[in-house]
Amino acid sequence: MHVDRDKCQGHNRCYALAPELFEIDEYGYSFEVNDGLVPDGLEEKARLAVANCPEYAISISEGGDDRASSSGQ
């Protein structure tokens, strides 16, 4: 999982939906925790975060390459 810092506008929906997967920086922008690895059992929360990002700033991929992925579009 990856948050594109250039696209994130600080809505923080991802953090509200999945605080286990995201943190908020000092400027109010989200970033992924755990090097973007989604722990077992939190995959649905990760997909929910992607689907609810109004800026399409979050992406997920299977197999560990979190930057070559699908977005919420």
C-alpha cells in the first residue's frame, strides 16, 4: 500500500477508516505505516481506504510492489 504524497490533500478519511494502516504528519497529510505492508486481516480496511480517498492518493498492489498498483478509480 502506498500514499502518493503529491496527491494527498489531508482529508484523512484513510486514517479515520483504518488507523492501523495510516498516520498523519505534522501538516495533516497521511502516510502509510509498516513500510506499506498490510497485515493479515486488514486487507478489507486497506481496500476501503483506497475506495474512500477523494484524491485517489492511495494505491494497493498484491505481491509487495505497492507503487505499481490499482487505485480507487
